[in-house]
Amino acid sequence: MTISIEQLPVINAYELRSRLCRGPLEHKGHGGRVVIAGGANGMQGAILLAGRAALHLGAGWVHLQTIDDATALLHEQAELMIRQWQPRGLLQETADVYAVGPGLGQSARAYELLVEALSLPQPLILDADALNLLAVHEESMRMLQARTATTILTPHPGEAARLLGCQVADIQNERLQSLHTLVQKTNAYVVLKGHQTLVAGPQRPAQVCMQGNSGMGISGMGDVLTGILAGIIAQAKYHQLSIEEALLLAVQIHAMAADSLVQKGIGPLGLTPSEVILEARYLINVKSS
């Protein structure tokens, strides 16, 4: 029997936020360590949005590694540590989670960074140009399939189409089947973004996020999701959350933040990713009733 999106279990992870509450003796180590890589020339904003999202959602330590050294001169978030990526730069870090893709570009240097990331033994989030590079480099796809650590892909329909070698219309017409095909092809968790964002994994049946609105269709919103994912996953092992639970919480709180802003009269037209970051911080701190 074919299952439709309307029949899928709905993501209901918001109450899990209470597990992230800090005890009086906790320190920044309990917030976890995040490394985000990307930020090529002209696309620095993407990695900065992701870094700010991870920071504002509770990560204790956020380090950005950029393809472009000029990015370090542009940011206005003093809490973010930032340096230019050099070969083996990711391997020399010790982090709880890595995220690669925001503003990465598709240069030979970007591909070298991606290959390095795929060799990491820690959880890895791949978004944006990391996905576009996977779509055109078969060796990187084989490395992805062979990974034993958790990997999370967050494609929008265009990126999903490139990964599957089809048209965007094919993805949109068969979103659930596309999700399952992506999971099977990549051996990874997949967050297929869009209206009614879908989440599934190799051993995880599909679920649907019922929050979110059209105001989220703006450049940078996916970078914020990447940062929120990284920030919450970084805290997970210190606060009795599985990576899967952290993933679902991140997807839901990202969408809830956009809805909450619209309910306050902010958007949907003109809704910005920066506003979503701050609203997500508010929502993750709201005490459970």
C-alpha cells in the first residue's frame, strides 16, 4: 500500500528542548563543539548565518573554517572563532559535530575540503554546495555511502534533483519517493526541505514537519537550519538526546520560529533568516508547561 505525505507521522519533538536545560555546574563543554566550513568569496554571509544559528541555539563553542580568508574580516559576531581552512584543517579540530556547505562554492579547493570532511569519524551535516559537489563527483558519493558515523543531508528540491539526476518537478511531484530514494542512495539521514519538510534515515521511517510558511523561501534560511542542527546536535550527547531526536527538534524549532514571527506580524514577506535565529533562541528557552 502506498503511503501519502498526509498519512505520515508528524514531527513532535518540541518538548525535547527541556533536556537541553543547563544545570548549575555545567560549563561551555556541555554545550558541545561545532565546526562549520564554507564561506567562499562572495558567499560569506551563508557561513556567518550558520555560525550565529549554532551559537544562539546553545552550542558552547563555534568555530568557522572558511575557503576565503577575507571572511574573517567581515563578521560582527565576536563569539565566533574563525580562520581560513587549510588542508587537514578539519582533521586537526576536535568537535562534536561538523557542518559543511554554507557558501562553500564548487571550486577544486572546496571539493578537497568536502573529501576531508567525509573522512571524519564524527557526525557530519552536508548542505548547499557540499550537496552540489556530491552530485558531480562519484568518488565523494562513494565515500558518503561508506561512512559509519551519522551523516545528515539537507537538500532543497533543486539540490535533491541534482543528487538524483532528475528535474525539480520530479522531486516536487514525488516528494516522499524522492526522500526514500535519497536515503537509499546516500545511506544518510535526509531532510528534504520545502512545504511540509520531510525527514527520514536508513533505519528511520519518514516523518513530516507541519510547521513553516512561505516566508521561509529566502536565501539564507537553509544556512540557518544547518546552524540550528549543528548547535542542537552538539549538545545532544551531554543532555540525554539521541542525534535523531536532536535532528527532529532542530527541524521543528526552525519552522516554528518562522511561524511564531508571522504570528507576531513579522512576515511572511520580508521575513529574514537573522530574525528566525533569534526567535528560535527564544523558543528553545521557553519553559515547558
